[in-house]
Amino acid sequence: MGGLAHYLEKAGIPTSQISLIRKHTEELRPPRALFVPFELGRPFGNPNDPDLQRAVLRSALELLRENDGPIIADFNYLDDRKTQDSSSMTDWACPVNLEKPSTVVTDLDKLASQLTQEVRLLEPWYHESMKNLKGRKLNGLTNYTNEELI
């Protein structure tokens, strides 16, 4: 966003941005940036913390009052209420435990997969032959589907 900010400012549109990586912001030197000490992907801090998120937004918008740039302001937010514990900042794992599919493929699995693929490739021809044979099935009197036979 820092590079884009230069173009917008040249067009007369004031900009302010939120920075998670100070080094990038120092290199790009945007007109106004608020550096926040949060984890990547969370520029407004903890989820479900609207007071903190509003404070970040207000601080970023306050920078629009400054005309002499580039400015990198540090976000400082302290308050007396209990903040969410630090585990909420790092717990990005899915709460559902999903079984990992087996990576072991046996020769029988390979053969079944190849046979299933071949049956699917031949299926249009099977249906065409059923039309030509007036409904007579080529797999006998079975009531099983092709997949069930495999």
C-alpha cells in the first residue's frame, strides 16, 4: 500500500495506512503509516475486541492531520480492562480434528483405481450398446451398478 499511497497523494488524496512490518514501511516511506505490534494477518489486533480495533482505526485516521511526511507512528494502546490472553492471538488452528487421509497406497488400491477409471471411460459406450441391444445388459442379470461390481 505504501507505493500506491504516493500516487494517491500526488493526485491530492490524503492517505494513511496500517503497517505490520516496520522494515517494509521504512523502505517504502509512505506519507503516513501507523505501525502496529500485532501478528501478521491481524492489523487491528485481537478478534472480537472492538475497542482495540476502533483505537487502531482512530490512530490511523488521526495521522491524516499531519502534513509533513513521511510519518511512521507507533501504536500504543494500554487500558485497565483485562485483554484477551495471548493464546487467542496465536490460536489459528481449526477447532475440528479432521483425520488425515492415508498416504499409503497398496497395489490393490492402485488396481481398483485404474479399473474404476477404465469403467468410467467406457461408460458412454456401454450406454450406447444398451440402446443398440434394446435394453439388453452386457453384465448379465445382476442388479449391481458398475461401481459396486468393482
